[in-house]
Amino acid sequence: MSQLFRYPKETRVVSSSLLDTISIQFYLRFGSFQRKDTQCQAFVKRLITSRLFKIIMISIISLNAFFVVLWTDYTTRYNLFALYEVSELLFVSIYSSEFCMKLYVDPIDYWKDGYNLLDVIIIVIIFIPYALHKFKGKHYPHLNIADGIQSLRILKLITYSRGIRTLITAVGQTAYTVASVIILLFVLMFIFAILGFCLFGVSDKGDLNNWGNLAVAFFTLFSLATVDGWTDLQEQLDNRDLALSRAFTIIFILLASFVFLSMFVGVMIFYTEDSIKKFERELMVERHVTLMEEKQVIVKRQQEEVSRLMETQKKGNYGNFSELVENFKKTLRHTDPMVLDDFGTSLPFIDVYFSTLDNQDTTICRLQELYYEIAHVLSLMLEDLPQKKQS
């Protein structure tokens, strides 16, 4: 039995608050806003997404990093001070222009990309020394820190390197798992730090330099976890004849180094391999899309050429379309691209077709042999036929 459901009409509820009124007016004002500079926007977008632009930016960032290395040497900085100042202004101008161009192309979605936010942070860091020079003077005590963090500008290479972004994505995916492993390692170190302090941190004959308090015990356990100088630490414990020292050291190294650190490395390798496979799939999809776009362009050009030939036939002195095609074939080259959408031109079909031809040749050979045998039998019967009539 059918039922009739009636839904109430949609009603629009408008808040009477001043903030809601302003937001609604703003949405009505700019919600349907359309840019009038679409051609210029498209041109700038093609420019910043082109391969040449990426190569130029990577070269500029690398050159900037080279100048930062030269700046660390006092003699070179003194001799090339003018060149360094001019190059610094040039690099800052290029980075600022890049930021303005990207912001002009998409002023809303630009802030949704984490790598774009990294570029903004780097630009802010670049302008910090200039602001300190302006407001605090050249002798500001913390100016060296602002100059030191200028090395972070090399991180702009991350934006133009998909491989580095893939690794960063893998590291981000392992954040939760790695945090769990680190917490378990910290719990293990906490237990062994308390145990080591109670066993080896006694005041009368204990090793106070390595196990005298909890902070020192944590540092000693970190050295044991990385297996860095653990023989020296164990030798100091052996010299004091401390009981259970060797068992304590071996158990902690087995748990911390061979279990937790190996687990950490395994997690990193797993997620890194997964990110690399995803990156390869994306590359294959992009190549397929590019190939399809090129294919569509070639097909469209072929259609236009055929249409032009048809118009030429109507206007020219050609008798039929075949004569026109014959003249057109003379203008073709072996390097001209050709798109073949017919199934009969695909490689699997050609392979199957050749296999079928081979089977047909085999069948024809067998039929010929059978035919020869039948003809031989008929010839023998024909030779015996007059003898039977005579008898």
C-alpha cells in the first residue's frame, strides 16, 4: 500500500544579529564574483606551472644556497660584499615575485597547500634581518640568530621536487606509529633508568658519573640504545664489580637497539615504499592524461585536414576524392604522427590475426596433402578400370 509523504517547504532562517547580517551581505556581494582577467590569470598559471619556470627557480634557489655558503667565510664575504648585497636583493625580489604570482593565480586555494604556507614562512624569515636592522640597529645582540636561520630558504626546493614531497608525505604518515614506538622506548628507558640508578648509582662504590641520578642514567641508556661506546660504559661497571651489570647491559641493548630501533626503521621503510608506489601511480596517470590530450589534438588536426581536403575537392578540379587523396599522399612524411582508433590496427589484434593466418596455412597444407592422396587413389582406380572391362 503506497503512502504519501508530504515534506514541508524549505524556509530560510536569517539571524537578526549584526554579524550574521554582515556575513550574508558579504556573501551576496562577492559570492558570485567572477574575475574579469581570466586570460591574464591563465597566462600566469601556465607560466608558473611550466617546466622552464621550475628549472629557473631550482637554479636560483641553488645559487642562493651557494652564496650563503660563501657568506660563512669572512674573507670572501669582505671581498665580495657588494656582490653579496646585490644578489641578496635580487633573490628576495624573485621570491617575492613568485609569491605574488602564485597568490594572483589562486588567492583562496593558495593558503590551503602546506607547501605554499612553507614558502610564506620562508619569505617572512627572509625579511626578519631587514626589520631588525631597521628597528633595532646593526648591533642588535640577536641579529646573528636571524642571519643563521636564513639557511632555511633552501627548503623552497621542496616545492619543486616531487620526490622530496613524497618522502615528507611518508614521514607524515608514520607520525602516529613512530610516536607509539618512541613512547614505548621511553617507557623502557624509564624502567631501566630507575633500575640502573638503584643497582649502579649507590654512593659508596657505584658509578656516579653515569648512574648517579635519573638524568645521567637516561643519557647513559641513550648511549647504550645507539650502541655508541657501550664497551667503555660496561668496562667502568666491571671495574667496580657491580653485580648484574653485564646482564643489565645485554638485555637493554637487545630490547632497545635490536627491537625498538629495528621496528622504527621497518615502519619508515613500509610507509616510504607505499608512498613511492603511490607516486609512481600518479606519474603513470599523468602520463596517460598527457598522452590522451596529445591524441585528441592529433585527431582534431586530422579531422580538420580531412575537412579541408573535402572543401578543396569541391572547389578544385579533381575528378573524385581518390585523386585528391593520391595527391595528398605525396605530401605525407614518415615522421607525421597518426592516431589509429580502429581495433584492427591494435597490436593484440595483429598478433591474433597473424596466429590465425598461421593456422590457416597449416590447414591449407593438410588439405593439399589430402587432395594429393585422393588424386593418387583416383588415378590408381582409373588404371584398374580398363582391365576390369576387358575381363
